Amino acid sequence: MDLVYRPERYPFLTAGLPGVGGAIRLKPEDFQVEEVPAYLPKGEGEHLYLLLEKEGLTTREVFEFLRDEVGVPEKAIGVAGLKDKHARTRQWFSIPRTHEDALCLLENLRGVRLLEANLHTNKLRTGHLKGNRFRILIRGAQGREQAEAILRALAARGVPNYYGPQRFGLGGLNPLRGYELVKKGKGRGSPWLKRFLIGSLQSLLFNDWVALRLERGLYDRVIPGDWAKKHATGGEFLVEAPEEAERALRLEISATGPLFGKKYPEAQGEARALEDEVLRRYDLRREEFTARRGARRPIRVPLEEWNLEATPEGLWLSFFLPKGSYATSLLREVMKAEVDAPEGMEEGEEA
């Protein structure tokens, strides 16, 4: 029973296409991320939205600067998602308008530039984004045509929605710690830490479910009892009619997998049996996950706005992914190499 995250256990969707090799993140500017907000500030309201470009800093470090140096109360700071330290990233923060005069202090935070500031009527909250645009240099990559073939396949069938390595902690050990909490119901640490560790176990089980469906030829299919997601609207529904299979092949809908918890739509019949198969590997039961709410997550996500540029340094790859997905899941397909999480990555970045 292996509860340590090991990316090599998860199959590639494009296993029949050779990868381009290479390396990423050798320099921060090699990995560029731009947050795409769910909405833009209206120009009025009591919350000041800040578009910040940062390099060499985690989102948490910027958050702490706003709290400790600018003087914004922690609960009043808004952020939609976390972004990596080893990258050049652009993301939105929100603070109360009453702290506007102290923004000049941002000049003291090395590695941060204020690009835009505008007012809005509500605080920015986690998940208030459409997704992220990426521009990534794969240094030393060879084979533009190979990369293009892989990207065309991913655009047609969707990117496997595996959780990335930053979800699982140093050495991939967090799911094991989460398992001990689920089985014993107690352990050291804050309630937040316990939820986080159980979340890592949920993520490992989800990745196993994605891999199982890939191996069974059910990646771009829906079967009776699946809960499917409509990619255009985000709506979910129980699959009962056989004609839904055609919509799945067109990437209009996708099967969703479980993040086990106390309240989430449960699969039925044949689809539920696949989820049970994953649970049995680890001697787990659904009712042991009552510490988490639970949810469903699509097996794949659409690949949009992709582009390739060959340079002497390697291949520049640009693309958009919706929120909750990981660029590492796409990069491993293109490179045919496991993309590790460097020290300083935050759980949920790219998400």
C-alpha cells in the first residue's frame, strides 16, 4: 500500500508521442504566470484592487508584507489564488480603501511591482478567477513538431487534471500523514494543518482515479452513474442517457472524480464501482472522510490559447488553463519527464 506521491505511477495521455525533454524554472523569468480574474474592478467601492508583478516571493510573503508593513488587518486582505516563488507572476490582491495612502511602502518590497490599482465593491476571495495564462521556457527542448503533435492531442482530448507535486509536500509524504489522521482521527497540528493533510490524501485518491480511467479506456468517456461537468457552464449532472457519450467525445462534458467528504454528489452503479476500487487499495471507506466537505473534480480540462515558439534557448510554450488545474500536468506530457516541485512552491499554486 503505497501512499507516497510518486508521479511516475500516473500514465501519460500521449504516451505514444515522444517528448521534447529539457528543463524548466532554471530562471524565474522562464516561468511566467498571469492570473485571469473572474471580473475586473468597477472603479468604485471600498476595496482597492492591486495588480502586482512579483519575482522571488511567494504569495504568502506578499500577504505578510501587506499585513505587517502596510498595516492591513489579515482578514481584510483578499487574494484569489497562490502563485509560485520561482516564477515571474502577476496576480491581484485587495485591501480596504482606507490603506491607500500606505501603498508607497510597496517600494520597500524587493521583487514586487505595482502595475495597476482600482476600486471595487467587494473583497477579492479565493477562487475569484477564471484561470491562469502561462508562458514557459523549456530550456534545451528539442523538437517543435513533436511538441505541436502533443499539444494538438491535448487540445482535442483535454489535459489530464492530475494534482501537481506541490499538493503533496516534501517527498510526497503528506498523503501518508493524512491517512493516519483519517484512520486514527487524531494527531498533532492545527485544524488547518489536519484539513490540509487530509486534502493531500483526497488528491492522491483522485489522481489514482484518473490513472485508472486512463488505463481502462474511460478517460474521454462517461458511463452510467458518472457525475459529469459541462465545460461551458460549470454545471454538473448525473449521467443516465447513453447519448451523453457523444458529448464527452466532443469535449463538451467530462466525467468528474471524487474528493471524498461528508457532502458531495456520489456516483452510482458502474462509475461508483471504479471509485470503490481505488478506496479498497488503501482499506478506506467513504465515511472516514467526514472531516472534509467533499467535492467533485473533472478528469480533464480544456487546453486553450496554446502557442509554440522555437528559440536558441529552447521552446517557449504559452497556454491558458482554468482555475484548479496545474501547468505541471501539461508540461509532463510535453516533456515526457516528471516535473518536480522546487522548494518554495505553495500548495495550490497554479490552482
